Amino acid sequence: MKRSLKVIATTTLALSMFASVAMAADPLTTTNTIAPTVTASTTVIKTSKDFTDLKDVDAALIAKIDVLLSKGYMEGKTDTTFDIAGNMTRAEAAKLVSKIFNLTVGTETTSSFSDVDGKDSSIAWSIPFIEAAKKAGIIDGMTDTTFAPKDNVTLGQLATLIVKGLGKTADVKTTTPWYQGYLDVAKTNGVDLGTDGAKVATRTDLVLGSYVADLAVQSLTKLSLTEAKATGVKTVEVKFSKAVEEAAKLELKKGTVVIASTFKLAADKKSAIITLTDLNISQGTYTVAVSGLAVGTVDKATATFEAKNEEVTKIDFVNASESVAQADAVSIKLAATNQYGEKASASASSYTAYATTPGGARVTKSDNGDLFIVVDTKDNTLTANLSSFSVNIYNNDSRVSASKTFKVGLPPMVSKVELGEVKYQNGKDALINAGDQAVIKLVQIDQYGQEITQQTGNAFPVNIQVTPNFNNQYTAVLQDKDNDGIDEVVVTLNSKATVSGEQTITVFGGGSTTTVKVAVKAVSVPAKIEFGELTGSYADGDTDKYVALNLFDAAGNLLSAQDVVDNVDRLSLSASGNIAFGPTTDVPEAMLAHKSDGTVTPIVAVGPNKGKIHLASLTGKGTANIFAYTTITESGTTSNANLSLPITEARYPVTMTVATDPAAKAVETATTAVKLLVKDQYGENLETMANGGVVTENNGTRSVKYDVFVSTSADSNPNIAFDLGNGSKTIGDINDNEYTFTANPGSKGGKTNVTFALRKLDSTSATVIDNNVKSITKEVSVIDPNASGVNLTYSANPVADLFNAVENSIQDGNADSATLSKHAKKVTITAKDASGAVVAVPKSIISVTSNNENIAKVGVASNEAYVIGNKVGTAKVSVSFKTAKGEIVNQVVDVNVKNDPIAVASITADKSTHSVKSFAGVNGTYAYKLMNKLTVKDQYGSEYKSESTTDVVNEYNAILGVQYLISEVKGGNNDTVTLDPSDGRTVRMTAGVTSFVIQAVSPSGKVATTQVVINGAGTTVVNP
């Protein structure tokens, strides 16, 4: 049977529609019918126009008939008549059901029913359909041996077919006569069959019913998102009408804002759980959308639900004991539950507690969300085993409360110990290197069922054992690593792991024991060493160059960059005298990997060049050699490699290219800019030159240097300013820097020629050896727009799509201001002369208007026009400006406003490495400042730039969703770098940190990374 039979089963489509029980309630009337003239094997598809008796039929009904004809579900009574007013027999109904539900129809010529005669041509055609419908369990015989193929279908039976097919049986009420309930539900769902269910159904009724059934089947074969609801403060349950494909994607929005989340499909793929990654579910309307599926396979792609803010609905005392230990600070554990049955996430300050102890009570909360009331039961007014006290706690918002009376017992003694989750440092999943630590949550329960803390004390401390522990390779101690007043078990690896496996940590206390496994990993061991492919050039005088080092394991697998760093103890690296290893200003020692004995290696430990060999400097032209050697102690094997590195002559400039070309013509008060790039002999941008810019040539007999001489032609108009000025300029002055021509008043009719001449000079006497290694001249003429033959044409430049920022003003405090919001765009004007060349003209916009402020709002500032999206749609923006002739001209440009949620298209940090002089220069500093500058662009082209004292990214972060992450912290075992939870962007660190990596991550997966190095870790020098 084909797959659509599953649909039949799920919809319980008229399983007893024609069963003998139903027939007994309403026996069919037998009438003489005409057998259809079109058989199941006919391939010709007719339309309503082929039937003469349909010409006066209602157009809506004709449309439905054509749909059923096109699918082969219904046919005419003859070649030319449809018989719309005629009846439909049980045999015809069997064929219709077989077609609609795509049953497998055989070629039987003999029926299992005695009254379906294969020799009777008027009924023999129906045998395969009757047998198919019978096998599918859709139609039964009138008895076990008879089918009554020529009996007609009544309206009540047709209503039953439709209602069951639509899955609406549950809506049917018990009525007299039996069919009235089915007629009512059919009418509610769009098929009005009247009130007389005993009446024989016409083919018109069958057309209407079959059309609805066909739509229902189509809907059932498509996926629908049937329900979405919050099941926790961070979870949403989604249900589907059927199993969803793995390619499906789910997106959660609150209003128009995309909420960062992940999802996991259930095993049967008929439901999924969405987990919010950052925020909690709060008051408002949420929408879940499914995407990623083939076009035409989804019926309902979204579901919405209303959510409420989390609230505490219940508070319980966890321990049943009526006594607590006698101690300075006893923590009485409670369970606060929210409306989802979870631990309430409300902070400790959200509760108020009272106690009749002399010191009162305070509320605390652990990192894992456990709630405690802390009281002092050691006061001299309280007597062990005699005194009692009561405590009361309530939530400040929901006012849910709990209270209990306790008796003061004896000092705390451990009766039970439990070990929890193992956490490894710096994102690792095992102990690898000497000094690596695993921190294990330890719960010590006293004789009264309460948790022991550092303040309560413990009359009999616990013991910790690590097995195996050959040569004391591991140390395990109690230490409060997270400063929550409760000791954790801290396991330290004392020497680099050489064998992968697990260590068993056992804690003994109060007759109770508990164990946990700690993973130990010997990093991927190199069996072969090679140098990677060289990229770019290596020249005399270069600094901070890199060479890739490839390590392979015994199976030939390439090891990762982290594996290279982790294996530095196995590596020996050396180089010939013209290569220097070691730290530099841009690559300080903290960025280089250290061996376990503290020796600094040239292997980069962090950042984008991790795992590569850092060449601090290259000296002298010729061939340099780098030697790499690795020893695998476990197998006693070695591998070595030698790299012959050609060091070419020192870099010097050979040419210049134009990066930005100024307009050749301008009018008075206009500006236009030029930018050049200086290229060395290897085709690379020459930003700096080694040896103070001095280059030795002619086999060492002459030392030269280079500059760029800027000169303005003698006939240049003095009123045309060029902001670089004449004279000798350094290579750094020119390369990749933009300079501006300004046509000041009085320059009309004049011109200026500025020549950039790359020159070679004697380094000692400064005598010019070659005054034209390369020269570029740029001429700017200031035209008279009123002169004869000068005819400038103006056009408004296209405006890229806009975001409907005003409508979403909750995301943008400047959304009502087209001139201030980062979502606004400039409307610019371009002027061209008769030849089509661009002419620089001053900013001269007078006004700007929108033909529909509901779609786009506008504004003018400093003679520039701006437009910002309000609501979705298109609008025309009209810009009035003054031409160079002083005429007021109007230009119109179309703008398109969309509501696609803002998504980060790119995110870049200004520095990949940032060296800071002191602890004070990092601690308390905003993350973006440590990246020097953070620039984010969205898909609309809007740019958000955080620099200096202005954190624009944070201002718009409600829609950008950029988060900062800290990783690869280097320093002492107890040193940490965190982000202040109050704002998520202020860096807090301990004084011993030497370096760390900070990342800015967007919901779209775009990432910017900066390695921060603290040169004066632990010092108090003010400012970097």
C-alpha cells in the first residue's frame, strides 16, 4: 500500500462509513444507475467544458469539478454529460475513495462479494476499487458476502465521510437522528449538506465533499507547526503534525527580535525543545518559525504563544529534619520553584527571611541555583539540644512564603559526602599539562541533613584519595575555588600526562564514600614533523614573520595548532644566524609557548598564528635554515625536518598605485580625495622599511633611502588647497592614507596639478639619485558652472534597503531621528559633465521630504539628507538641492523598507593582538577597548563602531546581540578573567594573568578575536 494509506489510518476516514452497523441505522435505497463510460485505464483527462450539461453551473462549483477531473477523482456519466444532479453509488464511492487516498488498485476481475458480478459490464469495472477500499479498511460490505454496489450514498453518510476525513469526530454531538451531529460539524467546516441526512446525495454533494476531503488529505501530508509553549524559563516545546526532516531549522522571536537559541528534535521528530542561550522567557508574545524544508511541503510554518515573567510559586524546606547543627553560620537549604516546576532563577535579593535567632537570617544562593537561609546557632543564648528557633522566608514579588521551627543540635559532623560535576580549566576536557587542574563540586552533609560550609566547620574533616597515583603525579586538596564559602575538591596534575585514561577520586567522610572519574589525556603525540608551505616573501630586515609547522601522528593524521603548542616539550627548534627567535613588541613573551621548565619557545601559543614558528627578525640576504626535531619518548623514535628559507634582499619601493581617484573636475567649495598605495619589489604593500629605511645596493658599495616628493605645479591656482602639503614625505605618510583637494572660493577657472614622485636618494648626503622611480600626477580643475558649454546633470544615487527602525523603536533610542540613528542612510547627489565624468560638487541639500512618512522618515543635517525606515513598504523621497548654478532642483529616489530582523553580516576588531603595560590597563576596561576598536555591520549596510569613549555596539546591542567571550587565560592556577555580569562587557581579572583571548561573537556566527597580553602582570602601573 502506498504511503498515503497512513493518512487514512490517522484520520480514521469513515472506517465504518458503509459498515453494516451504520447501514442498519440508515439502509440505502436501491435505484437503477448508469455505469460510467470512462474506465480506470482511460488516460484522457477531461475538463468541465467537455460536458454539455455543465454550461450553466455556478463558476465556483465548476472550479471544484475541474480540480477533481484533473486529478482523475471523478468522471462523467458519458463522454458528453457529467450528470451533476445525479446520484453516486457505493461502487462509485469505492472508486472515489481509492483515488483520493491513492490506494494501490489491483487488476482483480473477481470480487470477494457475491453481488459484484465480474460478468456484468455495468459493475465489473468497480471490482479493483472495491477490493482496494476493502483491504484498506475504508468500506465494508453490507454483509460478509454482499456489497450492494448500486445502492446510493445518503447525505448523512457523506457528512460522516467528510467529518471523519477532517478528523473532527470529537466535535460531533450525539443527536437524533444519528446523522444530525455529522451534518452540523460538516457545515461548520465549510460543507453545507442541509438537514435531511436520509436524503440520497447528489453528485453536486459528492463534488463538494470530495473537494474538501482532498484538501484535508493534502494538509495532512504537509507539515504543520501545531503548538508552541514555554516549558521553562529557557525552554520552549514545539510540536509538529508529523515527523519533521533533519534539515528543518527553528527560529524563536519575541515580536520582531530574534532570540538566540538552539533546538533539539525528539527521537520521533514530532516535537522539539528550543533552548534560549542567553535570555529568559519573559512577558510577551513569542513566535516559533520552521524553515529549511522543501517548498510546498509545509502547511503551517509558525506558531505563537503568550509567555509570562518567571514567578516563584512554591518554597519548600528541603530537609525533613527538625534540628540543625550548632555553628556560626548554618545554611538551611530550600527549594524555590517557578511556574514550570523548575528551580526559580530569582536572585537571593528577591527573598526576605526572618529568624528568631539573635543574629537574624540572610538569604544566599549557590552557583547551581540552590537557595539557603543562613543563621547563627552558636550564640551563647542558644543551648544545644534544648533551644529552638523559627525561620520564615517569602518571595518579594509573588509573596509565596514558607516557615519552619528548628531545634539547635550538636556541632556539625559529616554523615554523607557527594561529588558532583568535574570542571577543567581553560575550556579543556581533561588534565593534559603540568599545572592543569580539575575542580569537583563536593557536598558534605551533616548529621541533620544540612550542607557543611567553611563557616559551619567540620569536627571530622574528610580524606581524599587519587588512584592510581604513581610518583605522586597528582595532588588533591580541599579549596574554595569559586569563593562561595564551600570547599571543592581540586585535583592538580603535577607533570605532563604521558598516558591517556581516567583517575579515580575518592572522598571518605563520616563513614560515607563517594567517587568520580577525572579524565587525563596525553595530547596527540607527533610521529613526524614537516614544515608547511611558505606564503609571501621573506626579506632582509623583516620582523614578526611566521612559518607553519606541521606535526603528524603515527596514523598520518595532521595534528591541530593546539596539539603543536601542547607538544613543545617534545620539540627542539633552532635556526641559522640570520634568523632570530624570541619575543618582540608585537609578539611578547606571553604569546609564546613555554616548556615545562619555563624555557620560552618560538612556537606561538595563542591567537591567529597559534602553532606557527615566530621569526622575530631576519638579517642578511641569502639562505637561512630552520631545524626542527621531535623525540617520542614512549616509542623511542625521532623525526626531524630542515627548512631552507630564502631571504631576499631588503624591501624597497618600486612603484605606486592609485587606490582612490579624485574627481578631475570640481566646482568651488567642493572637496575630492586621493589615496595611493606604495608597493615593494615583491608586489606587497610597503608599510614600513627596515634599517631606518636605508637600503644597501651595488654589492654593498652604496646606501640609499626612499621618499615621496609631493609638488604642486607652478601654474596651480593658490585657492585650490591640498591638505598634504609639498615636500619630502615618508613611505608611511603616503601608503594607504587619504588626502583631500578643496576648491576654495576664488579658485573658479583654475586648476592644480599635484605630483607624487617616488625618489631614491643617497642615504648620507641626501643627494637625489633617481627623482622618478615612479610618479603619479593628479589634476583637479575648478570649472565655472555658468560658462558656455558647461552643462552638469544631477541624479540622486540609489538608497539601499532600509530596516523598519522607527516601528521597532524599542531597539533604537534614536529611531525617530533620521539624522542620528545608525539605521538611517544618506541620500546623495552625483553631478556629471557632458562626457559623463563625475564632477565634485559641494554638499548643498536644502530639504528632503517623503511621500509617505508612515513608510520612511527623513531629515537634513549639515546640508546632507538622511532617510530612515518606519514601516514596511516603498516610498518616494524627494531631495531639493542647490546646483552649482544656484538653481533649486528636485530629485526623487525610491526607497524600500523591510522588516527582516537585523543580522550581523561582519564583525571586525582593529587589533588581533593588543599588548597592555599593566594590570590596571585591563581590569575594569570595556572589552571593545581591548580590541582597540570594534566594528559591526548588518545586512542593510549599517555600521556600528565602538571606539574611544563611545560604545555604539552596546547602544544597539538589543538588536545586534553581540556577546563577549573570554578564553585561553594564562597565568597562575588561581588566576581568572571574567566579564562583569552586570553588563557583560567590563573585563575583571586577577593580577597574575599574563594573557587571554577575547572574542566578540554575534548570533549569526560572525566572530572577531583579539589576543590581550599584559606585560606588567601583577604590577600597578596606571594605564597601558
